[in-house]
Amino acid sequence: QVQLVESGGGSVQTGDSLRLSCAASGGTFSNLATGWFRQAPGKEREFVTVLSWSGETTYYGDSVAGRFTISRDNAKNTVYLQMNSLKPEDTAVYYCAAGRSRREYYSGTWYIVRSTDFEYWGQGTQVTVSS
């Protein structure tokens, strides 16, 4: 059973940067697609980004494209979410997810990435952005 643990959340100001980490145990990220979702109070869980199982392709939600970057360190079995130019609307609990999907994501193509595409989830880490 793969277990995921997020860290790195906190409270920052508008325009600041923050890096979230997601460490895996009981499995290796090198065989799994990994993603980040977020959920703000009173709202549905929202897709943020995904890194394909191969580590070669990524896809971002419209609200974070150009500001957030997902990456993976296979040696550390850790996935990162680098968040730049943070805005108050980025305030949410951020969840790391992993799954066995073999989908790749190609530039210029629109995808629907659902939470149900992922089998494993972390407990979440709070990110609060103040104006």
C-alpha cells in the first residue's frame, strides 16, 4: 500500500513562493503518475497538476499554468510542487495523489484529470495566501 505524506504548507503573502513536498512509502513514484489537487473551504476539490508515470509529460490546470511546476526526484521518492506568484485564490488544502495511469500529456491538448484517476492520497497540507 502506497502512503503519501505532504509537507511544506504554510502562510505567505501575495506574490510569494512556496514549495510543497510529497514523500511516498510502500511504493515508488517512478512507476506512478502523480498529481496535486486542492480544495478551498466550501468548494469542490480542484485539479492542479499531474506528472505522468514516465516523468516526461505534465499538465496544469488553467488557474495555475505558468506559475506552478511539478517535479519528481526518484532518488528521494518525492514529488514537489513549486508555487510562484501566489495569489489569495490559491488558498486551499493541497493534496498529493498517485495512481497507476499510463496516460501521457501532450502540449496543446486539453485533458480532463479527475480525482478518481488516482488511487493513493495524502492527508493534505494547508496553504494560505494573504493579500
